[in-house]
Amino acid sequence: MPRLGLLVALLTASAVAQPDTLRATLDLRQPLADGWLDPTADTVGLRGDRAPLSWGGTFEAADPDGDGLYTAAVPIAVEGDSLVVDLKIKVDGPGNPNDGWQEGENHRVVVRRGGTDLELAWGDRVAPAPGVVTGRVDTIEGVEGAGLAPRSGYVWLPPGYEDEPGRRYPVLYLHDGAGVFGTQPGAEWGLDEAATALIEAGEIEPLILVGVANTNRRTDEYTPTRRAWRRVMNRSGPPTGDGPLAPSTGPFATDAGEVVVIRETEGGLVAEIPGGVSPVTPRPDGTYHIEPDITVEVERDAQGVTATLIATRPPAGGLGDAYGRLLTDVVKPLIDARYRTLPDAAHTGLGGSSLGGLVTMHLGITRPDVFGRLIVASPSVWWDDKAILDAVAAATPPPGQRVWVDVGTEEGGSMVPDARRLAALLVETGWDEALVRYVEAEGAGHSERAWAERAPDMLRFLFPAE
């Protein structure tokens, strides 16, 4: 069977979950008035934690009349009466304030069976719940190196650190450091609280936690390879349906067997992709947009029937090794000098989620001399045609390295089979099966809320009490 790319078909209509649509109206009139939103070049839409939304790509909204009110119909399958979704507005484009992210906490929306209407303005803010830090956290400003932008570091010290001046501690380094500590539900991992409870209960060994903040180049820094993605997909079956857009519908496939199915709905064309469906949105330049950041050019035959789709994504990523050097050559020596650490690889962990899980796995196999314990949570295995799988298969298994791999069953797309494959591949390649823990969290999505629920088990596995 060929390896599947991002445009994987759900080959039959029965394979697509019947969605309960989130009908979103996004008010971007203020950014238009402020002059920084360019509707001809920027992509406006939503990001969130339930498929087909994701934090890694923008589900595009449309503004056909140019009034600054964008609309999107997001097909979210609801099991039961309702489902809670965390989301934000995102404006993709160069030079946008806050890298195009809506500021403030995530908006929490209840999507009910049968559909839900949402009106959200760019300036809307969620009143943040007070974040409570358990224990002592030191902030280190201006950490920089490896040619990357400066950032903050956050160092949490375990209970009893000041009382035992002769004791040294293992260290767990964590990406996306601003979301590591605290007890603000749904926004942070709350690792300080989890670690405190487990240490005091004698379930884990006392350890130091170090959160390393991200920057607006998070995607580049958390990916080990530079992705240059292009797919030529030729029609592989007849058009479907009998509506006015029927000539554009039907299945399209690459020579490698990757397939996407275009079909017509009352709202226009949609593409069947992993996790559900994505609108096919026309652009002023004659191209189309599907899924987060995929541009599609269309070639038609003499009868006007779509014959070929040429799908591309802009080059991105590839600074994972530079980010790794920041950790190994700048951050770790700084922490080892300031705090009483056990600096060897056997006592040094690295962890993160999503792209943070991807770069953790990459650095775990390229720098096993530094990192001997890994948290690979909800890893973005899909990046660059799943190149991380080839890297793992070619790696020499480091003796004694502990690896936690997990995923939520509601993360959508290929996340679950990808995580399964990664965990299985580690064992097949020679990692000690007893030191690889794979967890599928039933009903869990792709969010801090989900990772916080699994954090205690991560710590129990990586840092068990002696």
C-alpha cells in the first residue's frame, strides 16, 4: 500500500462522518479599518482542537462581498448531544500582528447536534481565569542562540529543593514553555501541580521542570525538515452528482495512489480529506484553497470538465536542528550551571505535543547523548510526508532511552494511525519494548486540556520513584 500524503481520500461517502455544522461568522472589519488585513493575500479562518479544525493549519472562511464579515461552515461530528471545541480566529499572512493569532485565551464553543451558530469578532476576548502556579518558578529572560530569536525560559523547582542543598535532580525540558505551568483549565498542562502531587505521594522522583517558550517561528523551529509539498492528481473516476458544479466533482489520484474526492454540496464544493471535509474556496487569482494552506490549480479538458488538480503548499520548516542546538548548547548548560542538576542523558528528559512531539522525537534520535527520556505527545508525524518515520527506522536505538508516545482518539485525520505506527516502529527498530509506552486516550482531542489529563501518567512513566 502506498504511503498516504495529506490529501488522503475517504473513498466512499459512507466513510465520511455525518457532521453537525458549526456555522461561524467572523467579524474582521476592525483589522480592515486598521489597514493590516489584506483580503486579497491573507487567509482568514479558524484554528481549534477538534477535527477538521487544528492548531497547525487554518480552516478558511470566505468573504465574497468584501465587507469584512467572513463565514465558514465547519463540519464537526458530534457524538451525543454536544461537544466542546476550543478555537481562535487566525489570519495567515506576512507581518500580521501577533503572527495573525487572535489575542487572549481560546474561545470555548459548545457545538450541539444539528448545528450551532457562532458570531466572533477579532477583538473579542475571553476573560482569563487566574493562573495559579504551584511552587517556585524562576523566569529567565532573553535566552538566545543558534541564530534564533530570544525567548523566555521558566524553571520549576520541586518541593524540598531549598531544604536539601546537597541533592541533585533530573531535569525535564519542555517546548511551548508558557503553557507548561499553572492550573488554568484548558490552557496549560499544569505540570507544576501534577509534579507536586506525585512527588509528595512518592510516585515519582523529585525533578526540575524547564519550560522553553516558543516564538512566532514555532512551525519552523519545531520541524526537522523543510517541507516542499506538491501533488499532481489526475481524474480517476467520473464526475458525481448532477448540479451546476458537477464537472469539478469526482475522485482524483496521484501516480502513487493518493486520492482526494471533490463533491458538490448546497454551499459549493468540498474536498474529502483526513478527519472530514474541507471547503473548496475560489481565490481571485483563479486558484482554489482547500485544507489548511493548500493551494490548488485546476486544468480542464475541452468540455470544461476538471481533468487535473495541482496541489501545493508553501515551503516551511526545517529549523529543528538549530532549535536543538539552542537547547543543548545554550539552555541546558545555563540550567546545569545555575541549578543542582543530574546532567547526564539518563537523567535528562525532553517533551512536547503536536509539532513539539515531532521535534522531541527528532532530537531524541539525533541527540540521544543529551536526552534519555522523551514525551512525544500527539506527534505531528504527518509533517513532510511522514519523514520522521524514515528517520526513526534508520536510527540506532539508544540503550535505556524511555519514550512515551500518545494520541487522542478524537484528534482526527491520520493522527491515530500515525502515532500507532511511530510507537510500533520504535520497537521494531530495536528500542526496548519495556521502555516504550504507547497510549490512546479515548475521546481526547488535540488540546492542552487533553495533555494535562495525561500529564501525571507521563511523569509516572518517565520519572518513576526509585
